[in-house]
Amino acid sequence: MNKEYSFNIKRKRPEDLFKNVSDYFNAETLTNYAESKSIMRTQKKIAIRALELLELQKNHCLILDAGCGPGFAAFYLNQLGHKTVALDFILDFLKFYDITDLNPILADMSYTPFQPKIFDAIISISALQWIFKEVGNKIMRSNLISLFRSFYNILKPNSRAVIQFYPKSNVVMENIGKIIRETTQFSGTFIIDNPNNPKKRKIFLLLEKKI
Ligand SMILES: C[S@@+](CC[C@H](N)C(=O)[O-])C[C@H]1O[C@@H](n2cnc3c(N)ncnc32)[C@H](O)[C@@H]1O
């Protein structure tokens, strides 16, 4: 990671204003999100980029979409022929799924309920900023460590996780990198698309499980 790169978002974002993601996604916000065509397009574009970074080695993979929301990425992966497991802990998002296509799981992505070495890949789109918001918060740190350990555990050897998210600052982002280095066996890097355009900037955490 280039040490020169720095940013600090000043405006208050939903994850700064609401303690829990479920407080933000009340009935109205949740329906607006789930039914928005423009959000669907944006999230699908991010999923396409995440897929590129995964560099999947075969056509029909078993992929976890962690923090799937109403399933914009999960449905797209399914359409491509992958077997997708969509997971989120907000019950009302899961009611948007047509379960004949995709049957989502209600669970916390920091504590995933799966067998070890089962997934070919993991993606997570626009969710991690809700789990780790500030450096120095012990509960958030502990949930984050559990998330990465759990992802490591359920991934097959030689496979990847791609996590797109919106950290508040480079300090938060680098702290996440440090926690991964200190507490997991993942190797990884941050990939930043459009680094000089704050509106278009997209940050991806690419993690590799080697063995
Ligand atoms: C902004 S939405 C993104 C949803 C979806 N990935 C998309 O691209 O549209 C963030 C999602 O992350 C989920 N989320 C946040 N923390 C979570 C956790 N600990 N476990 C499971 N889901 C979580 C929220 O419930 C919400 O559905």
C-alpha cells in the first residue's frame, strides 16, 4: 500500500450517524434501497469488478456473498452459473429473495455457520464499513478478527476473498490491514480504483488463502 495515499471523509455517513446497521435500514430506507434501480446498477458494477479481482479458475464456483442485502451481487453471480450463498443479518432484506432461485441465510458474517474449506470464493460488497468503523474500539476489533478468521476457515486453499467497502479514512483502512497481518494467515492487499476522485473511489480488500 502506498504510504503517501491519504483521505479522511468529513461528511457524516450513515455508518457514522447510526450505531447499528439495522437502525439505519428501517422499513423505509430498506425498501428504498432494495427497490432502487440505480443502487442495483452501482452494486452490480462493483460486483463485476470484485469478480474480476477474484480471478476464479472455473465456471461453476461456490461463492459466499457476505452482507448480501437484497441480493444485487448474489443474483448476478447466480445468473453467471455460480452457486451463491447469500448471507445477511437483517431479516427484512431476505424477504426480497425469490427462494426458488436463491435461498438466503440469516446470520452474522463475523460468525459464519459453515463447514471449513467449503467455498471457492467470498465476496462482500459495501458492508465492512458497518463492522469496523473506528480504530481502538475493542468490540469492533474483535468482530473484525472473528470475520477474517471465519472467512479463512471456510475458504478452500488457494482461493480468494474480495471485500469492497467504504472506510472513513486511510487510518481505518491501514488499521484493518494491520489487524489482518497480526491475527490471520491471509496475504492480501488493498486495490483502490479512482484514488484521486473521492466520488468514484472504490476500495477493495483482496485476500488470499494460500494453503
Ligand atoms: C449497504 S448494504 C449492501 C448490501 C449488498 N451487499 C449490496 O451490495 O447491495 C450493507 C449490508 O451489510 C449487511 N451487514 C452489515 N454488517 C453485517 C454483519 N455483521 N453480518 C451480516 N450482514 C451485515 C447489512 O445488513 C446490509 O444488508
